[in-house]
Amino acid sequence: MNWGTKLIIGMASFMLFIVALVLIMFNSRKDALVDADYYEKGINYNKVYNRREQTKTDHATPEIAVTPDMIIIRFSAHAKGTAALMRTSDKALDKFLPFESNTNHQLIIPAHQLTRGSWRLILEWISQEKSYLYEQEIIL
């Protein structure tokens, strides 16, 4: 086999490699870092920012305690809203829970049914006619 044949075989295998990569790229899953509703989130970003800042201004940051059996969230006043537990590794495990705090201004979320690992806890609530938003990473 002379050098010309080897060169043609090398070029053909490189082109097959590139074609295979292109096919894999087009047939792979969608990128998990891109939101399907990014446009709506962009429009509503100012509202989200204002709710986060309201939490800081009013010193309304909730106290969060994580035990193996439950997640205990204590608010500064009576609160009503939604709690989202977002699993960073698997969107199918995400949980959205509407809540209203008890007489001790607490929310107790049972954690025994949740998969162990890293979660993002997103709390959106209304308290004393003001809207708040707070996010925190928790590990179960």
C-alpha cells in the first residue's frame, strides 16, 4: 500500500467521523440549559427581581432547616404561596407545592419521599399584602 492510498483512507475516515458527529448532534436530546419559555421569563424578570429585593428590604428571608425526614421553613409572618423543589439533575423529579403556613408561621414539607441529593428550593409567597421570592440550594 503506497502513501497515496493511506492518505485517501485517512481523509475518508476523518470525513466519516465528522458526519457521525453531526448525526449524533442532531439526534441528541435538547439542551437542558435552555428554557422552553425563555421569552416569557425575560419579560417577567423585573417582577422576579422586585420580589427578591422585597425579601431583602423587609428582612423576610425564611429560616430553613433540613432533617432527613422533613424540610421546615419558618416565615416571619403568615404566608401563602407555592414552594418548588427543583432537582438539578432530573427535571422529572421537580415538585410544586401550594402552601399556607400554620399558626407558628411554619411550612413543613415531608422529605422521606424525595430523592437524596441536591435540590433548589424556590419559595414564592404573599405575606401582609406583599409578594416575596426566595431561592436556596438544599441537600437532603
